[in-house]
Amino acid sequence: MTFPAHATGLATRPFADTLIADLAAEIAGHGYSVTRQEDALAVALPVGRIEAKVASESLEITIAATDVRKIHEMREAFLHLLDHAAPQLSDRMSWRGDLPSGEFPPNFRLARFVAKEQISPNFLRLTLACEAAGDLLAGGMHFRLAIPPKGRAPVWPRLGGAGRTVWPKGDDALHNPAYTFVEVDPQAGRFSFDLFLHEGGSAAEWALSAKPGDEVGVAGPGGGTPPPGDFLLMAGDETALPAIRQILQTSPADRRGQVFIAIADPSDRVDIAAPAGIEVAWLTRGEAGRLWDEILAVPFPAAGESRFVWIAAERELARKARLHFRDTLGVPLEETYISAYWTR
């Protein structure tokens, strides 16, 4: 596939001779499929492609994507991983090509609080308004809020000299929780999402006190594409419930599978539109090992069949799931989404 937007970054030594290997390991560790050569690697995505190669005394990164916005998003994600593999190397990179311009990053906008509705004892449905809401329909199910510190004037992210996002730090740091769209209404210029009310949550505190017209930042959309597979195994707790509901509502009618949702309060159980061939089981969260035992008991289709496993929950359960499905069963990365949404 040919992509119309391109950007190239260049950095000269010093950097480790193991840079490509270190970078490939970091990328794979975050669930992306990497094509590797001795001194080069490539990551192919539906919206673009990233290549990195070491030649003599330099590292060159090339990004091709559908538009400038995707160039920006892919570069941000890649440089975040590069920062882990080779700290401070990205600060020495020079960039050219189709790069964003303006005050805000292209995937960031300001939104206004409109309304909230209690849809269950521990969930609020929030509605926000923003310009060009239709742009939120493409690019993924998820987005991030940017909530300013209470009692301080907000300092929003901006584009730095090299076109990379500069986020406020220290006392001005923004809280950036991720959420799943429930509905996007381009005509009304609004979108809605569900927020789980948990004790001590900064986002919950903001939502409960927010008043119509209050301003908040929105970054995205990004990530959370609907999983493929004729057979789908899903599991999660309250934090994953909005994403699980969205995936099931948009699943093909002939999809088969098993879904486990663990909640602490049975009153948070909601009706979910799912294909007839998918069984949805509600569990009481906190029963020792029950969610994990239920996952293990599902007969998972053999290699070669159309299948996918999607698990989002507490970090320790996500760790066990990765070991079981990827290491023990040998399920490839492209047939899994296993993420830690929170830590005990």
C-alpha cells in the first residue's frame, strides 16, 4: 500500500551497537509485530509504516502514513518506545517532511463539559462538546482526557520546535486517563463516554464536580480497533466494560465466543447487544481466582483457526494471560490484545 504523507528523522552517534535489537524488543514488548533485519526493522500498521535503520554513523527513521495527523501519532508512539530503548536519543533527532504545525498537536482539541447521567451505581455517562466532532469517528475506539490540576489555570500541550508534543510537567501536569467512545454525534458536535467511579480516582473527582461549560482537553482518537476473528475470547472488569460493550455491539452477527465480565457491584450489570453465538457471563469481582479460572476453562481454538483473545484487567491477571496465551499456547501477537488497565 502506498501512503501519501512521509517524514524522516535522523540522529548521529553516539548510540549503542545493539540499538536495533533493543528497539525491536521494546516494540514487540508492547504488542506490535516487528519485521527485523540485522541493522533495520519495520512496523506495518493499517494507517502507515515505520522503518528504522542504522547506516554507518547514523540512525534513520522513516514514517509513511495516510495523513499528517497519523504521521504525528505514529511518530509520538515510536519515539516513546525509542526513549525507553535509548534514552535522550530522540532529543538529538532532526526531522523533515510532512510534519504538523500550529499551537496544538493535531490529535488534541479542547472540549466543553455538557452533561452527566448516572447509568448505574458506579458508572457515569458524560457528554462533551467540541469542534469537528466528526473527526473522532475514525482512528480508534479510545481517546484520552487531559484534566488540569484542581485549582490551577490549565496549561495545555503544545507543539515543540521539532513538531513533537510538549506536555506540561510538575504542578501543571495533566491527568490523562483513557476512555472508550459510546457515541459520537457530528451534527450536534458532541460525544459521550462512560466513566467508572472508583474511590480516589482523579477523573471521577473531576466528573462529579464538573459544570456545564467547564473546559477539558481531549487527545485522540487512537487505538482500540475492533478485534478480528470468528471466535472471540474476552475478559475484563469494570475498567474494560465500555470497550467490551462497544466491541460486542459492532461484532459480526455470526461471531462465536465467550466473554467474562467481573464487577464488584451486581447493580452495574447492563444489557449488552452481542451476537447469538457469544455467551456473556457476569462474575463477582474479588472471588479468588475465579476470573482467571474461567478464562483457562474455555477451549481455545487451535492454530490456523480464525480466533482472537482480548483481555483487559488488573496487571497481574494480564501478566498471567500473556504467559499462558503467548508463551504456553503460542498464540501470535496479531491474535491477541492483552492489556493491564490498572494495578493493585
